[in-house]
Amino acid sequence: MNEERQVKKQLKKNMLFNLIAFSIIFYIFGTFVYSKFHNSLYISADSELKNASMQVTRNNDIRKKRDNKDFSDENKMPKPEERDDGQPDSEQPPQNQGFEDIKLAEQNPRLVFIYRAKDGSFEEESDRNSKVSDIVKDVYFNKDLKDEIYEVTINNQYNYRCINIGLSDGGYVQVLINVDAEKSIAEEFRKNLIIAIIVCIILILIASYILSRRTLKPIISSWKKQTEFVQNASHELRTPLTIIKAKQEKLLENPESKIIDKAEDISISLQETQRLTKLIKELMDIARSDSNEMVLNKQIFNLDSDLEPLIMLYADTAKSQSKKMSLDFKYGETINADMNKIKQLMVILLDNSIKYTEVGDSIEVKTYKKDGKCYIEVNDTGIGMSKEDQEHIFERFYRSEKSRNRESGGMGLGLSLAYNIVRAHRGMIKVENNQTKGTKFVIKLPKN
């Protein structure tokens, strides 16, 4: 119950972290996209305002020169300077060029020109404001904003972008361009962008929940296995230690007794000590494999010839128990693997086969090549195992119901260690029912 609460708490933390992180990312992304879109949307309008500003400024400069008598009295324009070849200088402004520029700018139907006095007030009686609509007469004006584009809203309905230009007589020209269409597009884009970001955040929240659950699933499984491992290991270690302690205490009851009188107690203590040593070694091997510290000392060796002496030793053991063991070695090639680990693997499988076979049963060890891989099979006609046992047989401390007695059933670590050895070699091991009866272990190993 406590584990479930901790898992749920961690799940909520992961979701909250992902929500905050992705919300910040999408906020920055949305702000950047909207800023770029907003700026590009007003490029055309701002370009028209700047062109109009340049034309008004140019016209204003020409008037200023004329007022300073830089132009002749005859045509109010400077006479073209003669070049060395007798042709007029093309860099001199044509006659009335400035007036034509401002007149051309005022013909743009999108632009509105408002001429203002020195104090920034609207010139009611000016002929130049005769075409100005009443609706824009009271538009916001700030004479400090010169040659700078800004936005104004009229009656909370009409949107304009403006630029102010100073004149030579101290007055101002305020040029406006209507951007209602652009404003509408920008607002619609902003709404759609916000909706898209909210939808994405919701989807990310759902995805975060699913991914967090999937991420925590192996952690929870590992946590449970670790807890189970510690509990089982402590139980397995406690049993031989208890027996050894009891036997040693019994020996101390009669300190004057001879060894021959206590031979049975001493023998049991030695057996439990050996079992304890084996258990600790297997636990250390499994711990190393769990932490990816199982070091393989690979070498090239002939599988059949190097395994045969080991199999023959077990064949003698099987014969002494009235069991049959046969060899069918057909691989006949070398393999690049850790020979000691492969032998350890075979010891585990052969121990199991001998333990779970009865008098008259048979055990067969086969090697062969298939699809470029090395295959090893250990078949027996023993007691076999159920489908449920086959699914869990490689789990540590697992013992099938038929082998629950500690005397023959072992500690449930051997096959787990065998699985880790095969996995370290990038191979595969599986268990299935033998064709007649009993159990078949199949190991597939890469050649290199």
C-alpha cells in the first residue's frame, strides 16, 4: 500500500514537471511565432508609411531650400549645373520634383495625411486638411514621436498605424494607414495559436501520464524483485545458519565427546556450510549480472570436445543412480565464448536433470548448428513441469511445487544464473516439454 502511494506521488511529480516544462517551451515558441507573424503582417503597411515619410521629407527639404533662396526667382527651382560636356547635372533635382512626390503620395487611397500646427493641433482652416474625414480629426498625436511608427485606435473600432514628420515651418504631418484587416488577421491567428497551444499541452499531459506509467512500470517491477530478493535471500541464508548454530551448540553440550560420536552433527554442519557457500556465490553472481558486471573472458574453443569430459563425469553420476545419459554432439565447430561460464551453464542444467529424473529415466545432451547459430539441448524424461512453472522457472528463488523440498529442490537460483549467463553471451534459453515426457532446455548462442 505504501509502495502504491509512493508510485502515485512520483507519477504526479513527473506529470507536473512535464506540464511546467512543456508549457514554458510552448509559451516561448508561441510568442516567437506570433512576433514573427505580427511583424511580417505589417511589413507592407509600414513600407507605405516609410515611403510616404520619405516623399514628405523630400518635399519639405525642397521647400526649405526655396525659402532660403537657394532656388532662382524665376522658376523657384535650382538651375541645373553645367557639366564639362555641356549637359545638365543629373544629380540636381528636376523642377517641381518635390511637389510631385508629395502629390503622388497623397494619391494613395490607403494613406491619410493630417497637417498639424506647431503645437500639434489640427489645422481646421488648412486647405491641406480639406479631405480629412471627421472621424480621424481627433486621432491621438504625440509630437515627441517623430519618424517612428506607432499604432492608434479610433473609437475602439478603427485601427491605424501612424508616423509623424516634422516640417520646415515647425508644423507636422501625421500620416495614417488603416490596418483593420491586418489587425483582424493577427487577432484570429493569436486565438488559433492559443487554442493550438492549449490542445498540445493537454495532449502532452495525457502522453506524459501514459509515458510516466510505462517508465515507472519496470522501476516498480525491479523494486518488487529487489524486495523479494532481499526477503528470499535472508530466508535462505537464515536456514543453514540456524542449522549450523544448532549443531555447534549441540557439540558444546558434551565437550568431552569424541569426534566419531558426533560425526553426524559435524557432517550436517559441513553440508550446510557448503550449501551456504554455494548460495553466497550464486547470489554474488546474480548481483553482478544485474549490475552488468558479469565479465566474460571469451576465447575460441571447440564446443564438442571441451564439453565432452564434463558430460562424461555427469554420465558416471547418472549411471550410479541407474539413469541413462547419452551424447549427440553434431556442432563440430569452434565458438567464441567464455568456456568457464558455458561449463557453469551446463553444470546447472545437468544438476537439474539428474535431480528431477527417477530411476530408469534418460538424459540426452545434444549440440548442433542451425541458421549459423550454435544450439545446445538438454533433454530428460523426468517429472517435467507445468506451463505456469515454465513461465517463471528462470526467476530467482522460484521452485516448482514438485520440487519444494529443500533437499532436492535447491534454492531456485541456478536457472536464474543460467539465464544471466546466456543473456551475457547475447544468446537465448528456453524451456519446453519433451516430446515424450520430461523437460527440454534449448540454448542458442552466437558463434562469435
